[in-house]
Amino acid sequence: MRSLPQAAPYRPDPQIQAIADWIGDPVDAAGFPKAQLRFRNDRYDRTVGLAELSDEQWVQHFGRFDPLPDNLPRPLALRYHGHQFRTYNPQIGDGRGFLYAQLRDGDNRLLDLGTKGSGQTPHSRDGDGRLTLKGAVREILATEMLEAQGVNTSKTFSVIETGEELWRSDEPSPTRSAVMVRLSHGHIRIGSFQRLASLGEKDNLAALVDYALAQYPGPTPPDDAPARDEPAIMLLHQVVERLADLAASYMVAGFVHGVLNTDNMNISGESFDYGPWRWLPAWEGGFTAAYFDQQGLYCFGRQPEAIHWNCAQLANALLPIADKGALVAALNRFSDLYHDNLARRMCWRLGIISQGPDADLNLFKAMGESIAGAKAVPEEFFDSIRYRTSAGSGEFADLLGSYDRDETQAADSTARQETQSMLIEEVESIWDAIAEQDDWKPLTDKIAALREKGDALGPAPEPAGLSG
């Protein structure tokens, strides 16, 4: 069974203040007509010492944005650039969100509370700085499903309805509004480094590397890695390791993020910022989540390539302060790390013992062909194998027959719940209940079912290939 997050006292630690002068802009939240609490994360509020807040106090902090004690005196809208669908854009940054607070959890990890839909900032351009309530509900569903599947994801911490009518081209309008708060291991993006490199701010670029290494520490590079003790090289190795595992986790989850731009890539390796996401209704490499992704750049099957490309943009941004050959050596580790993590995560999800990356990758390929041939929903297929209600067919069944079951997961079959997928039809049904009848029960029931799913699956395997 998955261990629940551990309770911890409130420990404010706004480390970002040391670099605040050049990483962001102080801003204030919008004043909203109302603030009605719709969701508070009762699993994670206690991990950062905020479970004791009354609902009224919660709304004051996460709807009105009164500062938390001894934390940031004013929110900070972060500055960054980024490649958006491979086109460099220097005109971005936090346009409808900000960093609200930083605090430590029981494992002494620095966590951020960041917003979406909290109003306009200097980076809003022509945007209204708002978030639709439907967008917030979709993010709740995305983060809860991904966490259940063992993906490293931000947590939806709070959703408060704000009483404004919003007009959007991709939703029936007017539509309801909300402000959302994420709990995340930092909001430093690849695009944060790209901005500093583009502006020629070498000292600040080096300082951001130091900040990232200090606040989001990771393993040291392999012993044979060139320039392994140089800070920028150390950071790139860590980011490559984390993002290779993230790419693998998306593929095993059957998840399509939709917008894998460099400003949406967190150096902590944590998935976040969920817009047009989808889960696969069928195993199809060319399946896209975003209607505006006309070329399929971020389709399901190209996500590892996209994430690797983003790592290369971080390497480019670090060139002013690091050796090119050493950066390339770090970047070249991505493929092997990705394949090792893909194999490990697939075996975990199927409840089998690995036979080594080569055999496991052959099994993964055959599995995809079996799912596609059966016209099965991928999540249902995974459950049928894990809980022994099916062995698949064709080459996959033959290969699977040579694998031993992981008996450490045998008890999971007794905890099996009805398969919980996340197809768009169910997402729309959950939203329709809210939009038409203000009925939140389908959402709360789904959250409970997804948490049961995650408890039954247990923790995902540790990333493969990490150096010690």
C-alpha cells in the first residue's frame, strides 16, 4: 500500500527572496467578487502544516491572498522566456499566476505554493489573468489521476470560485471563474535559464544554477562524466535524469500533456501546468491533446523526443557558463535513462519482474501492438494484466508468459477497485454536473476512487540509472 503523506508543522522558508530582484516582479492578486471554497487538498495541507486552517482562514489566504505568516510579503510573478512549439518567445512569464509562498515539508524539501488565475501581472500582455472554473476542475482530475499512476506531478492544493463571468474561444461562454493554488517542488523552468542566457546575464545565470542545486538537490553525475564537479554540469545531469523518468512515466500512463514547451518544463522533473491534456482512448502514437497542435509535435509518441529537445535547450542556455563537451555528455545520457525508466515503470504497472531493459522494451513494443489490436482502453488493459483477468494476445502474450509475477504486489489484487480511467467523456460528464446543477459529487467521488487506485498500486519504482 502507498504510504500517505506525513504531517509536518508549518515551516515558512521564502528562499526565493535571495534572487527576487531579477527572477520576478512583486504583484498583487486581483480583487474577486466572491470567494467560495470548492476544493482543498486534505491529503497535502497537512504535509506543510496548514491543515488546521479553518475554511474561512483558507479562503483569506488562497482566495484573497493575505500573506502567510513569515512568508513572502507580496507574491512574485516569475520572469522567463521559452520555446513554444519550437519558436522562441521572449514575451512570456507568469501572466495569470504568481509564487505566493515557500515552505518546508517533513522531509525538509522546499515547496512552492503557486497560483493560476490570480489576476494580471506585468507579463499578462492582452490576457485577463483569469482561470475558468472548468480549467481548475480539469487540473484537479489531471493531478489526482497522475499521482495515482505514480507520475511525479504537482498537487492541486486549492480551488476557489471567484464569481466572474469569463469569455473563452474554446469553452461555451460566459463561463465561471476560479483561482487555483498548486503545491509544487519549485517553479523554476527551463525557460527561466533561457531568459537569463538571452539577456546575457551570466552572473544571474550562475546564481540561478546555485539556487537550483541548493534547493532541489539531486545525485552527483557519474564518475566518468567530464567536468562533473562544475555546478552547471551537475544541474544538467540532474535535470536530464529527472526528465527522462518523467517522459517514461507519461508513456506508461498513456498520458498526453499537450503543451511541452520549455516554459512548461520544471527543472525538478515534476509535471505541471495542465491545459489541453488527454489520456489515450486507444494506443495511438499520433494521438494529440491540443487542437492547435496541427503538426502533432507533442503527440503521445513524440513526447520523449520533445522532452529531450527541451533538455537540449537547457544545455544551450548553460553554454555561457559551462563547457560544451561536458554539457553534450550530460545530454547524451537521456536516451538510455529514458529506456531504463520505461522498462522499470512498465514492469511495475503490470506487476511483473524485469528481465532487463532489452527484453522489457520488446515487451513494451508488443504490448502497444496488443492494446491497439484489441482496440482496448490502455488503462483497462494494464489492469487486466496486473490483476490477472487477461494475458493479452499474440506476441505480447507469448513474451509475458516468460515473466515472473512480482509477488510483492500480489496482495494488490485483493485491493483492486473498478478500473479508473480518465477519458474525455467522463471529464465532460463531471464538469456538466457542476455547470448545469452545481453538483460536485461526481468530482468528489472520482477523487476518492483515484486515491483508492493509487493506494492499491502502491509507490512507483525509484528512477532507474540515477548516479549515486
